[in-house]
Amino acid sequence: MNGAQDLGGQMGFGPIETEKDELNFHAGWEERAFAITLAMGATGTWTLDASRHAREALHPADYLSSSYYEIWTKGLERLVVTHGLATDEELKQAKVLVPAKPIKRVLKVEDVADVLAKGAPVDRPRQQAARYRVGDRVHTKRMHPVTHTRLPRYARDVAGRIEVIHGVHVFPDANAHDKGEQPAWLYGIAFKGTDIWGPDSDPNLSLRLDLWEPYLDLA
Amino acid sequence: MSHDHDHSDLSDIELRVRALETLLTEKGYIDPPALEALIETYETKIGPKNGATVVARTWVDPEYRDRLLEDATAAIAEFGFTGRQGEHMVAVENTDETHNMVVCTLCSCYPWSVLGLPPVWYKSAPYRSRAVSDPRGVLEEFGVRLPQGKHIRVWDSTAEVRYLVIPQRPLGTDGWSEDGLAALVTRDSMIGTGLAIDPLHKEPTA
């Protein structure tokens, strides 16, 4: 979706603000927001793609004026409510009003190290041949789905060249919306900066994006 | 969602996080000690030292470098750095001709297994918006001025592939130990917003 999260090429945000200490967390609540988001993700109630969609679906003004862990918190609130794990009223009162819903698993303290060390690979068996080969010129689709996508606006309707084939990966556009993983071939594609930003832009810039087959046509 | 806690000392967001944690714990979805373990892991165990170890090895061991460029996930796993947000790693090497820089314009994708959690600026709108359109300007804000003719390649982390930049080894470090070299590898140099520390002109960078 063309939400506030799709920031590539937007202007007017001003200089990059670095910090001296660069702590991971700037307040106690940020630690908690981080940990409960990871722990709830580990329950397997929703996918990582769905959690990204919950964040990008925030009102643009809300997204842009929220700090990072505020965005996570607001996304998590949406996820727990839409999946029936808690109600708006419960969040408001901070009190259990309806019984818990059964979930697949709970992340136990003794499993944390293992779960983090394993991660969640998204490569899947190859069931059909890749449509494109390294060196092929491809053109990204002109598309504006109202649902989750990982093709940024600045890279739509642009020609590029396939540099690497990563294999078959879970397709976020489907996986974010309870449509299953629908694994698709994933390609590393190089774009000339001038093809994206125009002839007056930096001639010594190129961009590399990882894009799935459904985003592409042969150029 | 509105909250009626105007008279509390806690901010709205603190109350919201607290409400979530309380509810999710009381409903049995969360094992509270697991939260402490998650925080502790990224506060104390996983951080840019992991990545610096990999880079230093790359500088001293050409065979390791080749393995890393061929299959970074496996080569990084040789050190035991695996897992969350590092499941599909790719290493990209800076050269005399090309400087690499990593961003996630759509969210905050970052190679946690080698760099830990991303700094605030990496997740912020100014960096995410401009890294792809004006990387040279971004680099100047970080105090890095590249020669005009040097090619910049920006890697937008749009899938679950995570990128680790291998900075160029500083001159004058022949014969240095791996530990000594690793101390020159800053986090920013592995994102591509910095260079490795030049021991001849040591500058304090992140």
C-alpha cells in the first residue's frame, strides 16, 4: 500500500539526526515494547509480513509523528485486536474482560536463545523454473495495491537488470493477508540511478533491490 | 484509541505499552521471563562486534573472504552468528571503484545477527527517504566525502535478504592482528555510512 512507510525518495525530512550514545532503548517502555512484540510474533498468530502491514496501515500523520517503538506498539495493538487476542475495551482498561483465545505456542524463557539462533528462514522448495535469468532486462510493474507490497513506489515502472537469483522466497504480498506463503522466485535487480531519478541525477549511482517475480515483466 | 489517564505521571505511550504487557501476560500469551531474555540478548550478546569479527577475518584470510562472498550466511555461521534477521545474508565489498550503502526504505530491515539492533537514525524518515535518492549527500552528513567519480551502490532491503558491507581495509595495517583490525571496523562502516577507522588519522565515529 502507498502508506507513509514507503519513504524512498520523499523530501523535506531534514538532516539525519545521529545520537552520541546510540542506546538500543531510550526508555523502559521501549524495551518492553520491543520484547512483547517479539514474544507475540513468536506465538505464530500472525506473520512478520502481517506485522509490517499493521504498522504501515497506521494513518500517515500518526506514522510519521510516532517514534519507532511507538509504531511497533500501535501495530501490535491492531494485531492483537484483529486476531481476537484482546479487545479495544481491554486495552483501554488494561484489564482482562474476555477469556484468552487459544494460541499456537508461547515463547518460553528457556527457548529464547534457540528461537533467535534459528530465526525464520523464508526460502522454500523450488517447484517451477525461474522465469528470468541473470542478465535479463526486466521492467517493474506499474501497480498500486491497497494491500501490502515490497515494491517501493520509486522503483515501479522502471527497467533494471537481473544480477542474482536468490531462490524461491515467501511472497509478502500474499503472506501479509492470510493468503498463505505463495512462494515466488526472488531476484536481485540492479537499477541505474538515472533510470529512477532522471537524467539530471547522480550518474554514478546504482540501486539494488530484491524483488519477486510477480513484480516483473520482461523489458 | 483514547485513554483517560490525563492525570497520570505516565505518558500515553507508556500506559499503552503497560496495558498491552499486562493483558498479554494475564491472558497467558507471554512468559514474562522470556521478555527479559529477549532484551538481554540484544543489550549484551548480539551487536556490531559480531560483524567486526567477520570483517577482520575477511581482511586477513582470502579464502574466508571468498567463502563469504559466495555464501555469506554459511560463512558468518562459522562464527556462530546465525538466526533472526540474518537468515539470508549477503556480503558486499567496497572497492576503489564502488562504495556500498544499505537502507530499508519500507521499514527497518537490518542484519541483526551481525550488527544487533539498528540505531534510531537508520529507522528514521530522513535516512530512509534520502539514502536512495541522495546517498552522496547522506554520506557527507556522516562526514564521508567520496571522490566525485566513485560509484555508489545503494542496497534497499526490500526482501528478507540482509546486507553486510565489507569496508576497505585501512592502509598501514599490514601485519595487524585480527583483534586489532576488528577494532577499526565501526558499525557505520558495515552499513556503508562510514569507513573503517584510519589508524593514521583516527577519528571518533560510531
